[in-house]
Amino acid sequence: MKNNKLNEMSIEEISNLVKEEKQKYLRMKFNHSVSPLANPIELRVQRRNVAKALTALNKK
């Protein structure tokens, strides 16, 4: 996820994106606890995507 893309989005779009990304992260985390992911680094990337979206939301 690029910061430029987040800066162009509205507050509502970013808040919806945060909800979706958090849900995706929680699903990935749960699935990883049940059966290991092929690439566990995806969890880190997803967590950082959530953080980037939250930062962009707080800036606005």
C-alpha cells in the first residue's frame, strides 16, 4: 500500500480500509495459528498496512 494512495483517499474511505485490513489481518493470524502460512512474513506486511492506514487517518 502506497502512502500517496492513502493521502488521496477521503476519511470515510480510509476508515473503511482500516476495518477491512484489520479483519484480513485477524483472519490471517487465526489461520496461521491453525495451520502455518506458506509465507509468515505476510502477517508482518498486513500489520504494517493497518498501521499505515491508521496513521493516514490520524493525519486527516
